[in-house]
Amino acid sequence: MNTHLMEARPSLVPDGCAATSTIDDLEDAVSVFVRARPSLINIACAILGNAGEAEDVLQEVWLRLQGTDRTAVHSPPALLRTITVRVAINVLQSARRRREYCATPWLPESPDPDVTPDAVAERQDAVERAVALLLETLTPRQRAAFILREGFGYPYDRIAGLLHLSVVNSRQQVTRAQQRLRAQRRRQSVDSVTHRRFVQAFLAAAQTGDMARLEQVLLGDVAQPTSR
């Protein structure tokens, strides 16, 4: 493998700025990418707040680097940082769009204040039915993990911290919730007071971003002696 990039030192150009080697071939690109990887991970994590998603971003960065005209690149580290920032922001914006416009069948999209009263009523009804299904079908931990992840895009490490679980266990809770919902295995009846409390907390989070209230309701439910 060509290792001249790993051994090279920046040389000074007339204006006093350091010149950076180009990455003419793929082996040089690999070397530069590997050396830059720790800083790129830090950038992606800072934007996304999630190590797993940051790793996905770096895979995309590497694919884009391979498709770049590397003979025209004079500062590979700067290029990699720029690509990382752009990809991470795209992922962040995409996640927000999914939460706003592409909700799961069990978590309806957030109400839009500009729609007609009839549409608002329909969405209110959809939220009430969805919450009833979640309450009847899922255990408290499954419900909390599912709503926070699928409804509001919480990273798994944040869910794990709230529920006092490992990240692996948090993922399992979401997976089990999805399986139960697909199977429509209703496990219990729900009283109207509990249902109304969850609906109000969900709508407050969706409409105003009041996540503290939703977290309080979900975690209070988990803390009940009957939660599993």
C-alpha cells in the first residue's frame, strides 16, 4: 500500500499556509480517511447525539469520498469534515421529517394548527385510538421505549438512561412492542382517566414540544408495581 501520505509533512506555500497532499488513488484515500475517522465521529456525534447514527454517517462519508474526483482535492481532511457535517445534518433533518410527516400506524402525525377543524377532530380521534391501543397492548416499559423512539426519535442511549436499562435492552423493548402491535395482542383494559392523561401528554409533546410532561407520564407508568 502507498504510505507516502502517512509519512509526509505539510510544506509551506508562499502565503504561509500549509499545503495538504492530494488523494489521487484509493489507497491514499483509505489512509486519510482512517486517520481522520476519530475527529469525524466526534463531529457526527455532536450533531446527532447518537453513536450508532454517527457510525452510519461515516459509512456514507466513505462512499461519497470514493465517488469524488479526488485528483481535485487539495485538503482531504477539510473535505471529509464538510461531507460529515452535511450528511449528519441531512440525517437529523430526515429524522425530524419522519417524526412530523411519516408517523407509524400507531402514532399519528402531529396536528397542524392551520388545518380545518374537521381535520383536527380526525387527528384527535386518531391519537386517542392509537394511545388506547398502546395502553391495551404494551407493557409500560415497551410503551415508553416505543413512544420515545418511534414517536419522537429519542436515541437509544437516552431511552436507556430514562428507563434504567441497557441500550441493548432498550432496543429489545422497542422490538417487542412492534411485534405485539403487529400481532394486536391486547393484554389489558384501560380506564378513561389513564387514557386521557396519556392522550393529553402525547398531544402536548407533539404540538408544543413539552417532552418533560410526556416523560413524566411514561416513567410514572413504568414505576407502578405492576409494570414489567
